[in-house]
Amino acid sequence: MIRTRFAPSPTGYMHIGNLRTALYEYLIAKANNGKFILRIEDTDQGRLVEGATDVIYKTLEIAGIKHDEGPDIGGEYGPYIQSERKNNYLDYAKELVEKGEAYYCFCDKERLDSLKDGEGIAKYDRHCLSLSKEEIEENLKNNVPFVIRQKIKEGKTTFVDEVYGEITVDNEELEDQILIKSDGLPTYNFANVIDDHLMEITHVVRGSEYLSSTPKYNLLYDAFGWNIPTYIHLPPVMKNQSEKLSKRNGDASFQDLIEKGYLPEAIVNYIALLGWSPSTNQEIFTLDELIKNFDVKGISKSPAIFDIVKLTWLNGEYLKKMDFDKFYEMTEHIFKKAITKPYDIKKIAEHIKTRIGTINEIPDMVDFIESLPDYSTELYIHKKMKTDEAISLEVLENILPVFEAIENWDNDTIYNAMMDLVAKMEVKNGIVLWPVRTALSGKPTSPCGASEMAEIFGKEETLARIKKGIEKLS
Ligand code: GLU
């Protein structure tokens, strides 16, 4: 049974890279009828941010990424919060000390500082490795503060990552890292190994920044005599060619995107494609389709760049496909805030639905409906339609009496009236449609055509806007 885990540290917002890790872990588990576990890694007490754990729960819930075990729902392998598993870790570290795979270190800050090189980096010099048994016992008896360090053995360490392939490091490059800190809590480097083993995690999926530490973890698994999990390290998500997305810089958090009007389904779909390519050209996937199609072989080694334009496009596709009633339920309040006049808001919403990337674009798109903007007559000039101010004036003067005479004020009648004028003037459609559209909207673009707009405005407002156009052009 495949078991994956999402192991965030509650240190801030969930940026898109964090959520992508969770999604891939979820997909790998679900594609194999496995289990997806949530574990909160809060042993770095100094970095904890209040409320961050709730953000994690909420984000996973809104994104539809459901965990099978976790702090909030329990499970056979709990507790799922590392700080609550505290005593365990110390026992395991002591086991390694007994086996000669780890050792107590009593070096104080001053001594460690003195080891630092020009760049402030200190590789531990194994000073305490040579302490005698008596010295160690004496120190422990006197409550001298200590840490427990991993004793890295000589040789080379090789492992295979499913994405990055075979990796070998010379153990000389690895430091005798701290496993238990002086506060008695484990470091992340130790806790992740213990927990992944105890929680029977089969596939460790995480950011590629952990690749270089993985040999140390493997030496720990070996020291305990435990099986090493399958590793799937993911390429970083970048905000541009050179900078990584990071929660410390406040980059694109899931919450921000939701507030900017993106749909959770679209965000999830988009981030699935950030670093993974499906075997076909399909780009739009529901979560279920992702489970069916996701394959570790499609994960790329190269960094993925977070592209808001692509996300916006994808979001627009979701809006187009959405059932109208659902769309209206979600956006009615936005329309009603922007349009207080008694127009057919539903009809307006139908036109808007297929033309936006996010629902937050709605207010700007419909602002001309409530009142005609004070526009420049240059809007009447359209090269492709071959319109200019003079011909526009002629068109508006011609269409005004035609519109005044219409009794059945509906889209078809209005459209046919304009087509009659096209025939009478012996011009192309655009010569008539563009000036009318411009007079009605006062904007270079509008969410629907001239006749549709005229139908929404009703006869009185339409005539008023046409007259205003004539006045501006005269
Ligand atoms: N707590 C680590 C983080 O938030 C998790 C790394 C891992 O998945 O092993 O980056």
C-alpha cells in the first residue's frame, strides 16, 4: 500500500509550490489506492506562525485535497503533530548513541562560533566524538546542555531519485548534523526520518532543496536497519527565471489567488501542470482526471515558472464551462453592486461569463452600464472597420429615427434595423455596428454587441446614448 505524506511546517502562508507538493503527494497516493497523510512539522518552535496550521487545513479543504490521516482527523499512526511526538525522538537518538551511530555533543556556542570560516560557515570538527564514557556521564549528571549528533561514516552514499536519477555523494561532504537540539526537540533532519519510518511512508515527495540532505537521511535509515523510502523530489516553482517562489517573500499564496477571484479547481488544475506534463495535449483536468492521468514519469527536473497569464486563461475556461446558475449565484452580488439600474442583470451576466479570466474583472467590464463614461470621439475611429468620426456621425444620425420607430424593442428587431441601414448605405456591417456599439458603451471594448447592448439598456437609454454620440461628434 502506497503511503505519502504532506509535511508542512506551520511557518506562514501556503504558496503555490507548497500546494503543488501536497497535490502531487495526494495524486501519487490516490492513483495507487494508497493513503495520503498530513503531518505538521512544528519542531522549529522559533519559526512558528500563529494560525498557520489553520491555513494549511483550510487550503487543503478548499483545494479538495483530502487527507486520510492527520492531526484533525486522527489515524493509526498519530499523533500527527511532531511536537506531540517529542519523547519518541530522544529515545531513538539514544538508540543510535548506543549503536555508535550518534554521539552527545556538549560544545557551547562560543566554541562552535570559533569554528566558523570567513563565510560564517562552521563544519563541526567532531570534538566531542573523543569524549570518554566517564566524561559524558559526568556532563549528563551535571546537566550540561547537550545536543546529539549523527556520526557520519566514511565512504560514499548512493541513492536513486525517481525524478533526478542516481545521485552519489562523498560522505566527507556531509556534516555530523544535529539530531536532537539542546531544547530536547528533534531537528527536522532527524524527525522526518523517524516519522516517515513510523508512519510507514513508502514514497517521500518533497522539494528538490532536500536532495542534498537525503544522503544523511539514508545513513540514518541504514543505522537503524530500516527500509529507505522511494524518493520523488520536485523541481522548484519559480516566480521568474532566477527567483524561487517563497512564502517568506509573500509570493502567490493560495489564499491570495482565491481572493483575486480564481476558482480552486482552476488553481489545482494549473499547479498540476507546473512541473508535470500529461502524456496527451489535454490541459483541463478535474481532480479525478488528474488521479487517472498523473504519472511520476511526467515530472520534469527543470524549474517551473508560475505564469499568472496561463492561470487566468485556465480560470476563464472553467468559467465558460461552469453551469450558468452556479456562475450567477457566485457573481450576482458583484453585478448588483456595479449595476443598480433595473436592467436584466442575468442577461448581462450571460454575456460576461464567457469573456472574463476571473470574476474580479466584472466591475471594470460592466462599469459603462450604470452610466456612460465621458469618452473621447477618437473611439469612433477603427482602422479595420474603416470607420472615422464623419461616417460615425452619419450613421448615428441615420439610426436615431430608425430606433425611435421600433415598437418591438428586442435584439433581433434592433439588429435587423441596423442591417437595413447597412443595405441602404451600401456599406460593410462594421460601418454601422461600430459607431452604435461605441455610442452605447463609450469604451473601446464591450462585453456584447450593439444590438444586445441596446436590448439590455431599453429604448429610452439607447436613444439617449445615441443622441449623446451625435452631440459629441457634431
Ligand atoms: N517540513 C518540511 C517543509 O515544510 C517538509 C519537508 C519534507 O517534506 O520532508 O519544507
